[in-house]
Amino acid sequence: DSGVTQTPKHLITATGQRVTLRCSPRSGDLSVYWYQQSLDQGLQFLIQYYNGEERAKGNILERFSAQQFPDLHSELNLSSLELGDSALYFCASSPRDRGNRYEQYFGPGTRLTVT
Amino acid sequence: QQQVKQSPQSLIVQKGGISIINCAYENTAFDYFPWYQQFPGKGPALLIAIRPDVSEKKEGRFTISFNKSAKQFSLHIMDSQPGDSATYFCAAMEKAAGNKLTFGGGTRVLVKP
């Protein structure tokens, strides 16, 4: 158990809908990362937040957005869902101390199925 | 554009044998190289990581070898056990460009008893 929690574990929704995925980082971690894992694209970085501010952006679609709240939990919002958005979505967090800040610890993921 | 290429895609090894997974990268600015282990239905778990100024790092049965000039690095799993059966991902990070990880395609390892 990495200490990163994600809810829900599974999500089934229809095309065109909007969903919100939630992540709580490990206690004390300020950075949160979102990744998408699909069969055709593999594991891809979406976006990073550090203490409430966006720090880095990857191949995140304009239909997707994220935020990190003052209590450090993060939400990934996916809208106008398409069949191709079906994937596993992982959240990761990293320690704030300088020696380990590049280590990323992944949560159990949310499996999104768009029908 | 695949910045980190991983091979093989799958690997079968006998219990007690050595599993070897290779990765090659293109971006010479990458300066942190972790390996992750993922079991079905779980998130990737950090296994071991190396910096480019080190040629080898060992933690228990897991060893990373790093060849900076060839832009290659590999994971060796010594004395492979059935419990090591999982998918392994190499990754790379350019620290100055943000802490995003670029992953290889993954290697599914099956250790036969």
C-alpha cells in the first residue's frame, strides 16, 4: 500500500458524460501527478500539481482538467467523454524532502469505462 | 514519438533464473531512471532508481545497470521467484523540465516454478 488513495475504484459511464476522479496523496506529500494507462498508449503523464499550483502539463486533452485543493487532495475532471477515454487513471505523489522528491508513489487507480 | 523503448515485451524465466529487461532512451537530458513493478489490478510500485552518474545500483535481488554513452539501462532480477511475475516498466525523468515520468512500454515477466 503506497499511501495514495483514489476513488472511485471503477467508473462506468456513457459517451458525452462528465466524471470526476479523486486522489488523496500520501501524508505530507505536496506534489500530485495524474497518469493515464491504456493498452494502445501505455502509461502517459497528464498533469502535475504542487501545493495547489499547476507545475507541469503532458498530453492532457482540453476536455480534461485538474485541480489541487488546500487540503492537497486532487481531482481530475473528464468531460465530453469518448470511447477512447476508457483507461486506468493513476494518481501519484512524491515526498517534499530534497533527497526523495523525485520518487513517485502511485495509487491503486480508477478504471474508467466509457460505453 | 517513443522516447523510452523497452524490450522484450514479454519474458518467461524459470524459478531461480535471471530476468533481464532493457531500455533505451533518446533524450540526453534525462537524469533520473526508475523502474516500476505492476501487478494486475494494482498501481505501479517503485522498485529501484538510478542517476546517470552511477553505472550500477543493487537492491536485494534487483540490479540496475546504466550505460550513459549508449543511452541504455537495464533491470536484472536475480534468483527470479514466482512472486516476481508482474509487468515491469522503465521510466525516465528530466528533472529540470518538471518531474514528469516518461515510461517504456512495459515487459510482462512470468516466472515458472
